[in-house]
Amino acid sequence: MKLFGKRRAAALIFVLGLIAITGIVAAVIVEFASVRLKPRASSMLEQQLKLDAESALNAAVAVLREYAEIDGGLYSESQGWSRPLSDGRIVFDGCEVDVKISDESGKIPLGIMDAESFVKLFEEWGIGSASAQQAADCIIDWSDSDDARGVFGAEYEDYERGTARPPNRSIKSFSELAFIENAKELFFDDDGNPTELYTLFSENFSTENFSKVNLNSASEKTLEILCVLESEDYDVDLYRAIRGEIGTVDDGKYWVENLTDIENRGARFVPRKNAGVNASLLKIEITVRRGIAEYRLIAFYGQDSSSSSGSDGARRTGGASTGGSSTSRPQGSGGNAGDSSGVLASQSSRSASSKGSSSLKILKIYSLLFYLLLQPLYLHLILFKQKHLKIIQSL
């Protein structure tokens, strides 16, 4: 009996050892396969998500074409094109797709601003005259194409070495304001946090390149700024007239198709400089989700403008500049402030013309892929620990 018992114990130990070895081998195989296959699976998933996003983009552009053909143009989100897939006509299998369209041209493009315009605006916002002039000239010097210093401005040689210096091109991101001499104090506090002025500025201006503000999409604050730039008092009925809240509205069109319509509805003053009634630049935001992966695509659909915003040295007040300050910058200099959206990779543009909006096309595309695994897993572990902690405490 003792011998038989020893044999059973030995057999049990052997079996347990075999199971352990098999488990280790299996774990190694799984880990090896995971390392080899994960990049391939990730690449395939990204390609599928990209195809889904591009399909959604094509669908969104088709809807915009449809509205442009029916209404004779793209005027306002009140036409119904801001959520192009909400009617359920287009369905995607195996993924969640969300598409949102907003009118970027409802904001004021920085490219139309000169130093005098900035001074007017800053003074209206309570900035002292001297500070307003200094900030205005420095912003122009940062974004114009030359090295001629404005009267109160600062050019390449005026910035300390090792810091961001004027790139002499249009501002690509509002984060660049944090590096502009005599302007950064207006937009950021001592701790580097954006001020209320920064929020007001970034919400009503655009770094994109277009020429006219679409009054149909402009916020009331944007309309106020346009009136300031034309040295006029803001008419409280302007916003209401544009949206058909006062005056006569024909055929349920809660937008205007020309500037005269605004006056006919009862507005006393209508901004006309750099103002229009058509959407000239639309921002299409697409989010596609498959399992734990999320793919985001941002496309700009509008009129192709060959003029570069912020590239003309004549944008300063009266073309004034100090003599002898046109110093050549070293080529390829470092320290310039770039676009804060660096995680987005620029893609090639593609044409998308249509009847009623024949001059509109896809101008540029940005995309971003990320996984939603870590945060839900982290939250799950926290909930698991809390649940078992309560059980232990109740014992």
C-alpha cells in the first residue's frame, strides 16, 4: 500500500509538472504570436477605419452637394446639413460613425486683419492704446512675409536666442500667441493659462485661409467685432434679422441670400467689408469606432484661395516700419512655434465639385487613430477593487 501510494504521488507530481511546462510553452507561443500578429492586426484595423471614415466623408460631401443644388448654395446650418447622416439614409455595418459639419467661415480670418484693425479691436476690449499698438505691430511682424520691423513691433533679431521667433508666415495655431512679444501678456497669464481675452479671440477668429465672413453663420459676438472693425455701433437687430427672427421670411428660409435681405428685414447697419452670405469653408469632423479603436478625420471643404493670409507686409498700419531693421533671418532656424495639432497627419486634398457649389472642394484632411482600451480597463480595476473592499469590510 505504501509503494502504491508513493507511485500515485509521483504520478501526480509528474502530471502537475507536465501541466506547468505545457502552460509555460503555451504562454510563450501566445506571446510570440501576439508580438508578430499585433502590428499586422492593428494595421488592418486602421485601414478599415480609414476606409469607413473616407466613405463617411464622401457621403457628407454628397449631402452638401444636394443641399447646394436644392437651395442654390450653402448658406447656413439651418438648411439642415450640419448632421448629414442623421436621416438614416446611409448606414455603416460593424462600426459607429458620427459626422458633424460646421461653418469655419462664420469666423473672422486672421488674414484680413491689419495693425489698425487689431488696435481698434484691442482698445474696444479695454486694452490701453500703447499696449494695443505694441501687440498689434508684434502680431503683424510675427505673421507677415518680411523682416521689416513695425514702429512698435518685434522681428527675428528682437527675440532671444533659444526662444520661438517670428516664422514670417500666417499664424497656424492660436497657441503661437504665447510666443509673440507684447501680445503674449494679453492672451496668457503668468502661469501660462489662457486668459478670457484668449477665449474671446480664439472663438471668433480663424487661422484658416478664406476671404469673407459668412454672416449667416457668424455668432453675435463675431458680428459685434465686424461692426467695431468698420467703426460702427453694433445693431442689436442685426443678428435677429439674419436669422429671420424679425422682418419677412420667404419660404421658411431662416437665412439670407444677399446683404440687402438683412436690411430689408430691419437691420440698421450691415457690415459689408469682408462680409458675405455664403459658406466658403466648412469643417467636416468624422469619428469612426470599431471595438476599442477610434479613428478621427477632419476635412476642410471650401473655396481654394491662392492668396496666403498674413503674408503681405502692407498689412501694418499705413505700411509703417522702422528703417534699417530688415535683417535677413538664417534659413531653417529653429525655435519657431508650430501648429499645436501636431498629432494630426496632413493628407492629400481631393476635388469634390457640384452644381451650385462648383468652386468648393476638399482642401485638406487630418486624421488621428487611437485606442480606447486603457482608460476603461483602469476604471474597471478601480471598480473591482472598490467592490471587493466593501465585501472585506462587511465580513
